[in-house]
Amino acid sequence: MSAAFRIGDLELSSRLIIGSGKFRSFEENRRALDAGGCEMTTVAVRRVDLSKREHGSLLEAIPPDRFHIIPNTAGCTTVKDAVTTAQLARELLDTRLVKLEVIGDSRTLFPDTSATIEAARILVAEGFTVLPYITDDPVACMRLEEAGCAAVMPLGAPIGSGLGIRNPANVRIILESVSCPVIIDAGVGTASDAAIAMELGCSAVLMSTGVALAKDPVKMAHAMKLAVEAGRAAYEAGRM
């Protein structure tokens, strides 16, 4: 087991983060999180009614006292929408964590870089712990760290594509250019993709579709856990 890492004030042992989108049920989502050994998950504020706490709700299956829940601003296309959504999530979940997404293209779901940086500056000034989803652009990642983000989350490939790490060279440059945690977000389709991200030196990997749409999501979550652990161990061991 590799050493813990930090995101803001949080110290985490698990380097695998599985989201809550596209699972067939809340119960299956929870079983995948447990199989992956996850301590953290993401929730799209615009797609889930977080105010409902009764039987059958997401927060019953994935309780905040068991998991660190990161609300995300998925679906937001403007700075104003992203900031407002983050503020709403803070009130509903009593958390300063936010996964910041400002989408620039509805077809590919690539982020709007300039809007993401602007929204990050506003949210950091308001006391949020900001984890921005961004392209694999080293300069954008540097600007987000300068803005005070607790981590940067470059995409490995387009959201939901399962194509793996398409540009490892850029990921390496990002790792050389920032001192905050680098978390690969989007594009991981199978265990080898997760292992490659960790072998490059990333702090963690975030995924949803690659697990949720697997034929056996729970088994895939366990495979991802092993891959993340193996990739991190190989990075720490040092390639010959």
C-alpha cells in the first residue's frame, strides 16, 4: 500500500475515485465503490436530487459519513452556472469540495479552458476546495494551480470514450509543471489504462463510465483498484 496523499485538508489512502453516473442502481454504485476500496466519489448536482434523504436515495446508498462526496458542476456551460451550482451543493452537502466542470463543447464534453480558470478563481476566493476538470494542457494546469486549486484533473481522453491515456507526453509535462496532485479524469476504459496513469506518476484516477458500463461493474471496480495499486507501486519502484 502506497503512502496517503492529500487533497486540500483531506488525507486519502485510496487513489481510485469512482463517480456515481450511469450505474444501473444506487446499490450497484455502492457495491462498486466498496469493491474499488474508494473513499471518495463524485455526484452531479444537476442530475441528482441531493435534498432527498429518504429510502432509496443516493445519499442513503452512499452516505456522506462513509464517503467524501465531491459535488460536481457537470452540465454547466458558463462561469455563472458553475459557480451557482457549486454554491448550491455547498448548502446541500455542507462541503467545500467541488469538482469544477465548465463545458465548452456539448458534443465532446471538452472543457472551456478560460471559463474554467475564471470560475476556479471565484470559487477559491469563496473558500472552496476546487478540483477542476480540464484538458491535458500543461499551461492551463499551471494557471489553475496558480489560481489556488487543490488539484488539477486533466482528461485522459474524451468523457465516456474509454480510449485510455491518449497523450502521455502531455501528462508527463503536467506532472513536471505543477506541484499539486494530478488526477486523471475521463477516458479510462479498463484496468491497464488506470495502471498507465499511475505509472506516469499521477496521484489518483477518477472514472465512472469505464466501471458503470462494464458487463460486471463490481468486478471491474475491483480490477481498477488492483491496477491503481500496481501502477503506483511500479512508479514508486522506478522503471529499470
